[in-house]
Amino acid sequence: MNTAIGGYFELEPAAREGRGYPHQAAAHLNTGRNALEYIFAILGPIRKVYIPYFTCDVVLEPFEKQGVPYERYRLNWGLELSAPLPLADGEYLLYTNYYGIKDTYIQELYARYGNRLIVDNAQALLMPPIPGCMMAYSPRKFVGIPDGGLAYPNREEKVAALAADASADRMEHLYLRKQYGPQAGYAAFKANSKKLAGQPVLQMSPETRKMLTGIDFEAVKGIRRANFSRLHAVLARSNRLNIPDMSAFAAPLVYPYYTDDTALKSQLISEQVFVATYWPNVFDWCQPGDEEYKLAEHVVCLPIDQRYNGEDMDRILSLIQG
């Protein structure tokens, strides 16, 4: 019996009819990073984009491809800007929806910065779009599909002029994990991740789009929220991270648990509870005393996704509590 919890996805079970998919109006592209590049291309000449220190190094790819200058900024303990950023003409703010729990804060940022705000929703697939707000999504972080990205630019879209991608050679890890477990498909998963680097901006493949829009997202949302709530009910007192009320976000990616027990990640992995570090590049970009360094070091991202139920959450809690 496969007792692993977390890690990369297997093939997502398709519903007879997809429900609750919130992004029919988005530009459907071939990767999440290309969704951001697509927004840059539509904006035209950009003087500068402010990006957080606490982010994935992959986000730099569209900056390099489009030649967009950037400057990093700091976060506070609440995963929010440490200080307001005065933006000059041609400057933009890129903010990440951390762990999928910062929806309400993003609305506050949009009220402040308007069309100067670009939201990286790679960790928040089910956050509804804010009309007029530029947003990029990476759905494979949330569900079992091989590739794909979603973009909401705030100007005229040109996606229809793009050729469609093909995904036939990116499916192997999804099938291997579903049939044989996580170890069987891990090498294929890593290889697929490398294939997605440096891709031209294309439309999402028909195969991926069919898979994505056939998922029961109402069920995905309900399960993720229930699992998150079950963990938070027990871990809230010991979690040093400020978790907003669940009314403040649509559906989380993981349950972020800040603990001083730096051995907990390896302990959970040894028990086949696979927890990722978001993001190891932060250790190179920051110093040990920085908030971002502490977040990367201490936050344990507990799996709460739609593959699991309350019994799985109780198993995670039993391992944490010893």
C-alpha cells in the first residue's frame, strides 16, 4: 500500500464534467513562467519591476528573456511588504500570493497600486481574478497536469495569434506515480521540470487544457480547506507564522507551519510525508538574520491537497507531536 503523502502529483482524476473552474477568461499558456512573460510582453517597455527576495529563482526567467530590470524588496513577518514602495512611471510591483493565503492582502495592494501591481498566483490557483489586476498562475502546482500557465494582462490579449504547445512527452511522471507510487516517477518528474525551462510562449496544449477544465475544482477547494482547517485547529498555538482567518483566502497550496524544530522536515520525509522547501535559492540571496532566510529555513509546508483526507492529516499531526 502506498502510504506517501505529498510530493509531485499523479494524474488528476477527471470529473464527468468539470466544476468550479474560475479561469475560463484567462489567457491559457504553456507554462507558469510564460504567463508572466506574456504579461511583460503586453505591457511593453518596463522601467523596473520590484520582486520579493522570498521567491523562486525560476521567476527570473521571464525577466531575462524580456530584458526587464528588477530590484528586490523585503517582507515583514506577516509575508507582507516591510515598507510601502513608491513606484515611478514605468515601474511595477510583483507580489507572490504566499502559500495561497494572501488573497485579502492582494486586494489591499491592488487598492493601493492599481495597474502597477502584478500578482504571482503560482501558489493560489483558485484565487478568483480581480478585474483589471494583472495575475499569473501555474496550475500544475495545484493539480495533476503536465504543464500550463494562466495570465490576466490588463491590456488587449494576443493569445489567439500564438501557436499551441504539445504535451505528449510531459505526461510520464503523472502516470508512473498514479500506478507505481512516488519513487517510480520521480526521475521523470524532475526531467519534465527541466523541459519546461526556456520554452517559447505558446498557447496551452489542447491535452492540458482538456485535463485542466475537466477537474472538479469545487471538490478540490473543499478538500484543501478542510485539511488546512484540521491541521490549523491543532497547530495554531505552536505555529509562529501569522495565519489569516480562512475567510481571507480561497484555497491554500499547503499548510505553512513555522517551527524552531529544524529537524522536522527531514523527520517527515523519512516517514514519507514529502514537504518542500520554498525556496532554497533564498539561502543564497539572503543572510541568516533576514526574515526571508528564516522563512525558508523554518517553514514546513505540510501537504493538504485533494489527494488526502482527515486520517492523513491526523497522521501528519501524530508525527509532529511525537
